[in-house]
Amino acid sequence: MADPAVASGGPLNAGARGSAGKATSSPAENYLLARRRTLQVVVSALLTESGFESAEKAAVETLTEMLQSYITEIGRCAKAYCEHTARSVPTLSDTVVTLIEMVTNAPVTPKALSAGQKRTHPAHIPSHFPEFPDPHTYIKTPTFREPVSDYQVVREKAATQRRDVERALTRFIAKTGETQSLFKDDITTFPLIAAQPSTIPYLSALLPSELELQALEETDSSEQDDQTDGENTAGNAITDDPGADKENSMLPPSGVVPSTKASEDNVIDNPYLRPVKKPKVRRKK
Amino acid sequence: MNRKKDKGFESPRPFKLTHQVVCINNINFQRKSVIGYVELTIFPTVVNLNRIKLNSKQCRIYRVRVNDLEAPFLYNDPTLEVCHHESKQRNLNYFSSAYTAAVSAVDPDAGHGELVIKVPSELWKQGDDLKVLKVYIEFSLDQPKGGLHFVVPDVEGSMAERGAHVFSFGYQNSTRFWFPCVDSYSELCTWKLEFTVDASMVAVSCGDLVETIYTHDMRKKTFHYVLPIPTAAPNISLAVGPFEILVDPYMHEVTHFCLPQLLPLLKHSMSYLHEIFEFYEEILTCRYPYSCFKTVFVDEAYVQVSSYASMSIFSTNLLHSAMIIDQTPQTRRCLAQALAQQFFGCFISRMSWADEWVLKGISGYIYGLYLKKTFGVNEYRHWIKEELDKIVEYELKMGGVLLHPTFSGGKEKDNPTPHLHFSIKHPHTLSWEYYKMFQCKAHLVMRLIENRISMEFMLQVFNKLLSLASTASSQKYQSHMWSQMLLSTHAFLKSISNVSGKDIGPLIKQWVDQSSVVKFFGSFAFNRKRNVLELEIRQDYTSSGTQKYVGPIKVTVQELDGSFNHMLQIEENSLKHDIPCHSKSRRNKKKKIPLMNGEEVDMDLSAMDADSPLLWIRIDPDMSILRKVEFEQADFMWQYQLRYERDVVAQEEAISALEKFPTPASRLALTDILEQEQCFYKVRMQACFCLAKIANAMVSTWQGPPAMKSLFTRMFCCKSCPNIVKTNNFINFQSYFLQKTMPVAMALLRDGQNICPKDVLNFILDLIKYNDNRKNKFSDNYYRADLIEALTNSLTPAMSINNEVRTVDNLNADVRLILEEITRFLNMEKLLPSFRNTITISCLRAIRQLQKNGHIPSDPSLFKSYAQYGHFVDLRIAALEALVDYTRVERSSAELQWLLSMAQNDPVHYVRHKILGMLCKNPPFTKTTDSALCNEALVDQLWKFMNSGTSHDWRLRCDAVNLYYMLFGLTRPSCLPLPELGLVLNLKEKKAVLNPTIKPELGVGAFNTMEDEDIDMETVHDSQAFIHHHLNLLERPSTPGTHTHTHTHTHTHTHTLPNPLHKHMAEHRRATSTGHLGHY
């Protein structure tokens, strides 16, 4: 491990120097010095480990300088990669890519961290390409929750939901409006919305509600009344019956027969559709 | 009236009406008033015609002119107050005879009328030459209580924007309520009708709309109608409103009218009408007689359907959208009824009241043919059975219904129906229920005639009658042909004998000239030695409503060898009939068994009696006698009949019979029928209820899940999760009706403790919970309403401890669940109302049931709020029904008063009618029970109501009479002071009235009594002078001096308020009735 570090120290000199110069000008010199000392200890330890009994101060300094610039470059580069992918904290892979970039062999992942059997390259991929990562990084494990497709549950849920909505809605209306009660002592448990007489009761009782009409349109949107003239629809708030016959020209509810007859050829001759005559100056019979 | 002599029609009047003009110049919706005039063109048929009697009620008459000469007149309506106010008589017999006399006194069929016009003497001489007289009458109506009904919603905007409308209505001949006329079905004339209405309104009336002309200020327009076909006044009608107009896409001469915003419903509901037209025209081989037809749908209708010449007025509640299943057949039936009456009833009119049955019979009969064609033979036979059961039940309960009453001499002793508390001499004295049964019987009798002479001949007869009438209708009056358009019993029977060559005399005598039905009891024994079926048919002809039948009867015997018909003769003393059997018992041979319809089926014969070859026996299977049959045969025979007989009537009879045999075999037969899809759905529905009854009777031995549960699950629930019902899909109507019915029947199941099993209740609650209509083409409102009904059926009386007060806390857990559903449904309905508010109606019934069973406190206030004017009419009726029930159960005098005051004052005639009808059906007390409610004040109130409070509505008055009968019976009510005193009152009427201690306390009665005490001398003096004057007028020729007097006097009428006016009229009547009685 020490060897490559020492061998590849050279090319990084320039950068390391720059940073060292910057460091001297910074006020927190103590920290710098402390780091440098730590690095010197590390270099010395490495040298000792490699079998050197003593080393010149200048050599140690140079080696320390190389080590520092190397580490600095890794940090800078990893940070750049990390920011490139819009992150703020570098990850291991950033560092790995950095090391590859710096034409060093990527550090072998420690055994303790690798898991599973790595895939070998297929035939069409040259062997110099990086290895596959650990399988767990790309293999997906199908662990979805069973979507609620069980009929019973769906129905149950729909029913409960509707009931809850209805109850909440009616309770709300009952709370905000007048109510009647079946019990004299307790008027809140079963509140009934008070019966309000209406002026034209047959309309609401006979006409389908908009909700029902909507549902009907959804189930049967086959035929549409394509012939409607603007005047008539204006006077008629209710949407037309889908199966309505086209032959019928509707009349506005006011009963005023339009003096302009429908433009079709097959005009229906019905006395109620004829225009109203102007009064003549004659006595009524 | 007498059918022997009425070869040609003899008018009871000394003149003949040929043409009438009705012109209504002004209709004021704000004040609910009408102003107009009529002009009658008459031909005197006697020399010296000096009086003309016309009908007119509640009209205020300003002037009468005959050929431009002012004519004096007398307006006298004895039906305003039937019994003299001073009388303390409270016995219904007395009232009925007085009422009949009053109606007779103005009966147009006898030539009488309320309005007597003195023909000016100048015109008498003209009478010698039998020249035309033109009678011109100016009149007005102010807030009419009958005849015309104004619907004016109380909202902002113009009358048209508010949907205000007015229409004519009435029971039988009631046209006199809205214009002076000869209010008889037998007085035909041509018509010119003119109505000037607001420019935003449409006036729909009889005949052809010739033109519509604006008035000079362009704010109004006048609708001119001409009806060239001679028509009786009762068949004239009018409807004015801001109607939306729909020209029928298939028949351009047919126009439909509905109230604003309902056009889409109108389009859908009317899309079927042309088929009914085609059907009738085809079977009658006759064109629709009028040149146009109009249907008008109005709110607050008096009846669902009323037919007039060339138009019909319907209740707006018959309109429906394409999403509604249950209403569709009902609306179509109403249309078909209306159209049938166009031919028979409007175009062909009756000669006299005694001939009414012919017209009702024919229109009902051809309506039945339409039912058969459209809804199928099963539906038709089911309907016939239903109608037959109805009439039999009514006659056995109330006494006979007489179709063709003859009144020889008109003496009270000859009353043909002494069992009734009303007279059947006039349509206006009949109870409504009786009239409905009358119509029902009439069409059943027509069917009997058809059975006798074949349908082909029957239709030929109708065609002949129609062609005669059409020929006559196109003739001028002078040709004296118009009476051909009147149909009498005699003419009808003659036509039948001409066409068919058959004598149907005995049939007519039995069912038309006599009232009552036949009641048979049948039983049998099989004589193995002789291989003979010994059938015994007994009759009950002694109890009320029954008559003796002598004649042929058909008996069908299903044997192993096949089905055999036997015609037996019912004779005076023979009860037993021996019928030889064809097959020895040969069950060993595996052979298919032939049925009546030729089908051959395999049967499991193990249930049979080993010695007998009989499978089942039916008496009068074709319903060719108006009868009730109680037949005894073994349970297995009923089961075979249910399974294998193909006639729905037989199946229904078998189901009713099986109720008495709660055995596993009956259960199996019923379940099989329920599952059989080829079986008629109404039979299957009936089987549901029978199965519930059987299951309850077998509760200790019942095996398996509750009845019908597994069946319902199999048919309507999801395969994967059987506790969840499928999402609604009502495309198959048969299974829709079954799906609706089964829960209702299941809820009637009871366990050993006589409560509804927990499974069943939960099952129904789940049906409600999982109900999902989102994917359905049809509305599920009736289905949901039935599910609530099922919840109601599951209720049983609450366990009460020490009569504690019902509170929320001590509510039973099941009831709490039910109540929660009801609350939610009721509240949701406020936000999303269902069609015809069916769900709210079911909820109200459920709440009443909860109250009655002691689960929640009994309280009428909720029902009262729903009964108010302004709710949908069905809803009001349901609420009123609950209130009537409350009144009976709680014996509440306050609620009874509340109901009675609504019956007197409600704006909707139908509601008033229904209140009295429901009180009759579910009376707070009866003549046989004692009740604190029965007191003198109530007697007086009801008496006053029927005596004078209902003079504007015949139907309502008869309803009130019915109620009085129900509560107090025919004789003097028991709650009144001692009968001795009453007797004294009768003998010394005048003196007793003067006694102030027994003076009636309320209203008009008190007012009039005071008058009699001569407190207001001047009034009495004045009116008496007036009456004397008029009486004199009638006796001698008028002079110019009397003219002016009459005129001024009538003028004062116009300025008086309605109440004093009525008082005046009552005065006239009282004073003149003695004089009149001399004439009649």
C-alpha cells in the first residue's frame, strides 16, 4: 500500500505546493502545522515499516509534501464529482471514481464491505472495463405490498367510504341547519334534517338529479341530440334526453310560438306551432 | 232509463241543445277568478217553451238574455246544504235520502237544473214555430272550490315563470261548476270554445285549435277552438298554463303539454303513445274519432287520468325519465286507459246513468286487450284474477255492486241496494270505492260476454257502434241522428244479438241486472271402485253480497293420462257431480304426463296417493263466473298444481293454498318455483311471501339457512364473496323485481322467540351497505325503498320493562342499526331526492312502525311536518297515513281534529279525498266500539262537513258520508243525547229549534239558527220577498217591471262577498224547495 503512494507522489507536486503556500498565509497556522506533523509521523512510520533505519529531513519533508498534495487532490476531485451530481456530501463512489481518474488502481474494497458474487464481464465487454459492482447495488428485490385488488376489500372500502362521506355530509348539514328529532331527550344522536316544503315540489321529485344524469351519460353516451337551436336550449335548463327524437322542434316554455319557422322542409303542421295572428279590426264572433 | 222502452232516445227536456259557445275572456291567476259568457243555441220541442232549466253551480250569473231580450232567472242549488240547518237529525239514512232528493231535484238527466230561466213572453209565440232560441249567460267564478283548480306556486316572477296553471276537473258530470250548461252526458251539441289568456300561456281545450289571435294590446291571446263532433258538456275541459309543447313525432296531430322544465320527461314518457293508438285503431278497425288529440300533464290533479273529448288531463307525476323502471308500465297503463275512454266515454257517450256500465265496461275491456298484447297473457290473466279478487272481496264485505240499476217509479221502497248507506241512483251519491268496484265489475262482465260470444263478435259489435256513431257525428243536427252517439244497455245488447245471434239474456240477468257474486265451496272424493271422481260443489247464497248461481261450470281435472275439461251443470239441488276418470292408477309405467297445453312433462309421482290417478282439480279455471272458490284438495295436489300447471292463475291459487300446508314438500315446491326463470315473475314474487309464512310455521323443524337467503346469494351476490351483493344491474326486469321482493319477504321471517333472525337482519343491512348503483342504467330508488321496507318488516315489538320512557340510551342494538340507516337515508334524500321521493316514503313508514312497536316515542310532529302543503303529494299521503294510524292507536283527538281540518281546507283535492279515505280504512273508532273520541261535537262537525262543507266536490261529500257511516253507522250516533230527546226534536222540529239550549254551536248552523229566531228581521224579510217575487215570476208571464227588479237584484249579488252569497242562495233554496218538491 505504501509503495504506490510514494511512487505516484511526483506528478502532484505542483498542486500540493500551491496549497501549502496558501496554508502558510492562513491564520490557523497551528492546525496546519499539526496536520503536517501528523503526516510526517505517518511518513516516518511508513519508512520504518519499509525497513529504513533513518532518513534525511529533506527526504521526509518531500515525501510528506507528496502525500499531502495527493490527499488534497483526492479530496478536491471527489468534491468536484460530488457537486457535479448535485450532492453536497461526497460518497464512496465519488472517491473511487476520483482514484480511477488519477490513474491509480482503485482501492480494493475491503472484504468486509463486499458482498455476494460479482458478475464477470460478458464476452463483448473488454476486460479492462471496471468490474461490476456488488450485486446488491443493482439487483432489485421484488418486495411490493399486495395492491388492494381483492374484490371483497374493494367493495368493502367503497361502501365504507361512501357511508362515511354520506354520514359526514348529512351530519354537517344537520348541524348547520334546522333539525327534527325522534327522541325528545336527545336531539343529537339521530338528527334528521328538517323537512322544508318547496314551492314546486314536483320538480325535485320527478326530475333526475344531475348526479343520476351524469351516471346515465357515462353508461349510455351513444346518441346525442345534434340538432339544437340556440334559442331553445337557452330556455331549457335541463339537458336533453339522449334518446330524444330529432324531429321535435322544442318550443320555449313561455309558449310564444317563434314566428320564424324551423328551416327544415318537413315542417310539422300543428296548430300549436303556428304563429299567433295579429288582431284584425273586427268584432270577435 | 228503462231498457224496455228506450228504443229511441227521448230527451227529458222540452228543448234540444244544438250548439254552445263558451267564451272565457279573462283568467286572473292572482285572484283565481274567471269571467266569461256562454251562448246556448236551443230548439224548443214543445210549443210555448216558457222555462229553460240549465245546470250551474257556484257561478255568479250577471245577466241572462234570450234572443237579445233580458230574461229573469232563478238560481237555486239544493245540494249546497242538504238537510235543513234547523234539523237536529243526525241519522245517515235521513241524510242519504235528503241528499238523493237534492241531487234528483237538479238532475239534468231528468230535465232539471239549478238555473231556471224564464223565457221572455215576446218569444213564446216564436215557440209555436219551433224557432231557434239563443240563450246568452254572462257569468264569473271567484276562487272556485270545484270545477276549476288553480295551481299558483308562491314564488317570485310572473305567473308563467311561476308555473301557475289552471285546469278543469270533476267527478262524473261536473262541468256545471265552471260554466252554465246542460250537464248531462246525453245532451250532445257542437262547440265553439274561446279562451283569452296571458300571452305567455297556452289554453288547451277540446276540439281543433282554429287560430290564435293576439288581443289589441298584444299582451294576451285568444285561443279559438271548434269542436264539430257533437259532444256532451261533461266531456268539455280546459287547461291553461305556461305549458311546454311537444308535437308527437309519430303522429303530428297529437300534441303533448307539460309544465316548464319537464319536457325531457314528457318526451320519454310519450314516446310510446303511438303504439297504443295503433293497437286500438287496429282492433276496433276504426280511426280515432277526433281530428286531434292532446295530453296535458298538470300538478295537483284530481285523478291520475281524466278523459275529455279529444284531450286527456293527467297528473304530472306520471312523467318519468328513462331511468325509472316501476313507473313506466304504470304510466303506459294510464295512457291506454285514457285512450280507451276516448272511444267509449267521450266519443260515444252514455244515454243515462244506468248505462254507464256499458261504457266503463267496454273501455275497461279494450284496455284489458291492450294489456294482454303489451304485457303478455300472463300479466293479463294475473290482472283479471286480481280484479276478480277485488270485486269479490268488496261485494262479500260491503254488499253487492249493481251494474244496471232500474228504478221503477222512483219510490224509495224500490231501492235495489238497501244494504248500502248511499243511493246508487245518481253517480254523485256513490261512494268512490263503490264506483271503482263498479268499473272493475263492468269490464269483468264484458269479458264474460266475450267468453260467451267470442272476441271476434265482440270487436264487431264495438266496430258497429263506432261506425254508427261516426256516421251520426258528421250529420247536421236536423237529421236527428245524434242520439246514435249515445249508447244504452238496450242498444248494446241488441247489437250483440244482431252480430252474434246468441242470446246472452241469462248472463246479463245474472251479472248486470243483479248485484252480488257467487261463493263456491268445493271438495272431492275419489271412488276407486268406480274409477270416478265425486265432486261436491256447494254454494253460499245467503250471506251478504252473494247470489245463487245456476248454470254451467267448467271443471278441469289433471290426471296421469292428461288434462280433461268437464262442463258440469249447477242446478238447484244437485251438489254432487260424478266425473269418470280416464286413467287407472298406473304409476309404474314411466311415461310423460301430458298437460293442458299439449306439453308433456316428467313428474316425480312419489308424493301421490297410490290409489288415485288425480294430480289436481280446478273449478272454473277460466274465471267465467264472478266467483270465489274455496276448494279442498290435498297438499301434494296443490304442489303439483304449482309446479306443473302452466296457468299463472292456477299457480297463484296454489301458492295461496299452500300457506296452510307448512311442510318440507311445500317448501321445496315454492323454492323450485322461485328459481325457475321461465315462471312468471309475479308468481315468483308471491312465492317469496308464502315461503316466509311457511318458514315461520315450520320454525322448529326448519333445516339450513333462513329461507331464500342462499337463493338470493346465488342469484344476486358475488361468486367470490357471497356476503356482498353484485353491483346493481337491472337490465333484466324479472330478476329486478325478484331482487326487490326477496329481502322484503325475508324480513318477515321469525325465529323461535318470534323476532327476526339476526342473520337476516345483518343480511339486509349488508345489502344496504354494499348497494352500488354506479354502473347501472336504471335508478335504484325503488330498490332502496324496498330495502327500507324490509328493515321495517323485520321490526318486532320492543321488550318493555315497567313502561319506561323510550330514550336513545335504552335502544335495542339492532334497532339502533336500523335507525341509523333510516336517518342516513332520510337525510340523504334531502340532498339527492329520489324519484317520487320513494325513499322518504319508506322511511316515514319505518319510523311509524318503530313508534308503534315501542322502540321510539310515539310522536306525530315529524309526520305533521311532512304532511304540509308544499311537499310532494306521495310524501304527504304517506305522512298522513302515519298520522291516521297514530290517531287510531293513540286515540288522539287533537290529531283527528288536525286531520279533519286539513280535509276541509287543504288546497289539493286529492289529498282531502285521501285523508277521508284513509280515515275510513283505518278509522279511529267504529260504530261498534266505544271511544272517547266519539262525541257530540265530532258528530256535529262531520255532519256539517258533509251537509254543507263539501258542496263543491261530489267525491269529497261521498267520502265524508262514508266516514260518517264508518264512525257512527246508519242510525243516530250513540254518543248523542238521549234518543227520547231526539224523538221530540223530530216531532216538534220548529219549536225545538227555537229552544236556545240545543242550538248548534258552530259556524253557519249557528248563524242560520239565529236568523230563524228572527233576530235580523230585515234580512229575512228581504230574501223572502225576493223569493216570493221569483216564484211569482215563474207562474205568470213577466212584465218589464219585473225585469228591472231581477236585474238589480242579481246585481247586488255581484257585489256581495262569497259567504253572504251562499247564505242567500241557501235562503232561496229553503224557501223554494217546498214549491219544487211539488213538481218532482
